[in-house]
Amino acid sequence: MTMHLTTRTSLCLAWGLVGVLLTMTEPALADPKLRKLECVAVQAAVMESGLSFGITTDSLREALLTGIKAKLPRLKVDPSCSNRIVFKVFMQNIAAGTFDGFAGHVAFEVRRKATFIDSSEPIDARAFDLESYIHGTRDKAKTSVLDQLNSHLAQFATDYAAANP
């Protein structure tokens, strides 16, 4: 009887520990490539295949600036800054039978100047990047792109805050 009770208690404690570990949130890790990032220039690019979805580089750039101001108020936006946030969108029309939709790819990058230690050569290096594939009906194309931009900006803001407390 004691052996059975000990085994049952051990199992309960083990499952309880597993439950605690599964519910723990992972802390944001401070990425050293984002430390001391004080300013960025902003760039946006759109490539569409087929009929236009109404997404322009100007509308993306404006959404990017608005998002940076809201989510990263400490990060200065300066067109002369050598660090860049780049948001690229590729959208393609898909029409099959009665389906009229799109498939696309969005990429969010932060690029910084870096130096090779061995050669002292300056390079343009990627410090942060996220990419997503999107798809849906034509009427959801612009919303899908802007939702992904917002999601990528939110993740970047979390990582930036961890690296720059």
C-alpha cells in the first residue's frame, strides 16, 4: 500500500511540475545585435503580380512610421541614419474557378552597419528579421499585409526593449 501511494504521489508531483513548466512564459532574450540601436531610416517595397491590391509603398511606409511611433517611442526615425527598417511585400493574384484571392510573402528586416573583425571591412548586416506567408481572398489582402506588419513590429518592439532596458 505504501509503495502504491509513493508512486502515485511521485506521479502527481511530476505532472504538477510539467504543468508549471508548460505555463511559464519564456522571457525575451536581449539580442546583442539590437543594443544601442538609437535611430533608423524606414524603407518599404511592394511587388505585385497581376491586378493591383491597392497596397502602395507610401501606405506601407506610413503604417510603418505610425507603428514605430506607437510601439517604439524611444527609437528615433531619421532618413539620414545608416540603420534601416525595411518592410517588403510580394503579392500574387490567384484565381481558380470561383476563388479570387492572393498569396504573398512579407519580410521585416532591421539592417545595421557592422565591421568584419578580421579585415575591418564595413558591411550592411541583418540585425533582426521576420518573414511570413499570407493568403486569402482579394478583399482581405491589404488587411492581411497590415496585420503582419503590426505583428512583426510588435515582436521587434519586444526584442528591442529587452536589448535596450
